[in-house]
Amino acid sequence: MKKESYLGVQVSPLNYEEILADIDKRIKAGEQSTLIAVNPEKIITAQKDSTLRELINNATYQIPDGIGVVLASKLKGGSITTRVTGIEMMERLNGHAAKKGYKVFLYGAAEEVVTQAKEALEKKYPGLSIVGYENGYIQDNEDLVHKINQSQADILFIAMGSPRQELWIRKHMPHLQVKVFQGVGGSFDVLAGKVKRAPEVFQQFGLEWFYRLISEPKRFKRQLALPKFLFQIMFK
């Protein structure tokens, strides 16, 4: 897969369907895969944070979560034509798992949140096999790794926030038999109904960032990452 690079950060050009097809091939080959969501804010941060940059660039799939990444690709003549959001990728992976018979494990968030997320996914995707879950407050990682391996999970979703979840994956992946790892941030909260996503119209036009801004004006400084990112793409 030929990846695109923006300010030293790699981005996968694959869409949802292409990622799922590629994951199937890698699972059959016994290979492990990691997914990490990439947006302008994360790319700007990665310029100063070498650890974050390394975590992103070493992933199997750096999905273009932010509309700014899609715009950057258009500006540079790249092949990324659509966003691949973290939560939508998670949902599609669960739907795919239900069809293919892959087993899923959920890790992270509060006990109430992860159990409600589990119930929501099982209701939405009949036949989905969620073989285990654990809240994000467990202290014994060795025991957790054993529990995940005992479950024979194929896919592991970790909701700990970035980059903590990616650091956890890097540390424990060699000891896990899981084939697909995705850090999903606050997605369990959305699935559990604790946090609302932007309305569909905002999602369709890649304006979730704008919805979050008008919903939470205190995010203004964070949202400045988008124009800063596009300025650097055009003039650096």
C-alpha cells in the first residue's frame, strides 16, 4: 500500500471497504494489524512529539479521520477522497466481524460504559461474538493479556484516549494473539449513549469539527489546528 505523507506523518489512502478486504488477507496470513485515526490536530502535535509521530507511522493503517487530511490530499494531488472516521471504522469492523465470525474484545472506559457499549453493538449487529470485555481501570495488565488470549479474540478495541491507547497496544501486542487492534478513544461513550455524535448532515459534509466547536466553544484553540495545518500544507 502506497501511503501519503503530510508534515512527516503517513496516511493510508484506503477507504472502509479496502481496509476490511486487506484486513481479511492479513488475518488469513496470521499477521497483526493496527489502526490509528489521523486528523490535522494530531499531525500538528506529531511535529513536536516524536513518540506520537512514531506511533502513527508504525501503524498498519493511518485512517484519514479529519476532513483537513482529505483536503490536504486534494491540494497535493493525492488519492484520499473520503474520510475514514475512527468510530465508523469501529462500527464497520464489528459488522464485518458478525459476518465473518471474528471474535471481538472490548477494553476501556468505565464499567457501566463498556457494558452498555457491548449491549449496543450486540443489538446492532446480530451474530456478533463479543467474547470478553474489561473496564479501563484494571491494574493487572498481565492478567488482562491472559484474559484476552483466553477469549481467543481476533479484534481488540481499546478506549483509553490517544496516545495512551496506542502506547498500550505497542507494549502488549507482542504478547497477544489478537490480529486487529484499534484505539477508539471515546467511542464506547458514544455507543453507550453518554456522548452524542454530530447530526448526520454535519457528518456527511465533514463538519463534525464545526458542530463540536459550536457545541463547545472552549474547543476554539484546538480547532485552530485545521487552518494551521492547511496553511503549512500549502506553503511548506
